[in-house]
Amino acid sequence: LYHAAVHPKSFVSLAGADHLLMDKKDSKYVGEVIAGWSSRYIDIEEDITLATRHNVVASLNNDSLFTTQMRAGNHYFIADEPTSIGGNDFGPNPYELLSSGLAACTVMTIQMYARRKKWLIENVECHVDYDKQHAIDCENCEESSAKIDTFTREIKITGDLDEKQLQRLLQIADKCPVHKTLHSDTQVVTKLVR
């Protein structure tokens, strides 16, 4: 097979794997290697099953556990749940996606502001965790209902900036649109379509 293959090729060894690739890590790795290699030689058509007139669409079949096909704009990806609750862990869970939106919007907003001010930021990172925690200074902290959705955000800025500039950028982080959305009164309008 190696000598008969027409396209450029290389030999990939997978020490310790059986011929049927029964170990999930081995089969996933082989799939990624083959997909990466073959993507150069095939045209992947747009998935019309996820066509939508909206910004985002999610699709989940009955036999897919929690592995959800997603499309946002022109971008396709997978959302999932961890194996500990019955998913395949093939993609981020919904709260990781929400946290990702906050992290991405934060770094974009900081860089946009710094460029406007002509402050050079070599890199900005935003690390986000999501959890339900007791509200600060809550009166009924013993009750589980006193817990609120909490995003913990840590920002690392690499650049030649003084303390005043860094503090200003921290204020700007709180002005990112996703941060504002999470703090605003929001509504989800739902209707059934056929």
C-alpha cells in the first residue's frame, strides 16, 4: 500500500496499538492524522444539512449522545459533554463555549483599545472559568439557591506598559460587549418551527 500510494506520503508508526485500534486514544489519533493528510487533496463541500438563515445552528441526532454538530456563520465545529456525564468529549461543552465568547471578546476589546491609543501590546491572554458560587456579601449563603453564575476571568498582558495603562486596560476589559451582555437583562424568545 505504501509503495502503491500516488500522493506524497510518509510512514507513521503507532507503537503499542492493536490492528483494530480498540484503544479510543489510538483510533482518534489515527483519524486526526488521516484527516489532516487527506484534507490537502480533497475539496470538502459545505454541509447543507446545517443550513440556516440565523447566525448559529446546532443539530443533535438521537444516536449521538451529546455530540452536537454546530455552525456559526461560516464555521463548523462540535459541542459535546465530558465522558463523565455520558458525552464523548469531542468538543467544548455549552458553558465552555459561553466562557470562550467572553475570553475572545475580552482580548479583542483590549487590543482594539490599545491600538487606538497606540499602546503596543505584544500579546493579551484571557483565562476564564465558570462555576456557580455564592454571591459576594450574600445574606443567605447557606442556601444552595444563593449561588449565582460566576465567571472568573484572569488577564495577562505582555507589553511595555506602565501601571496606569494596565489599570485602564482592566477597566476596558469590563466594557467588552459580551461582558456587558452577561450583566444586562437578557431575554430568549423561543418558537417552534416546522
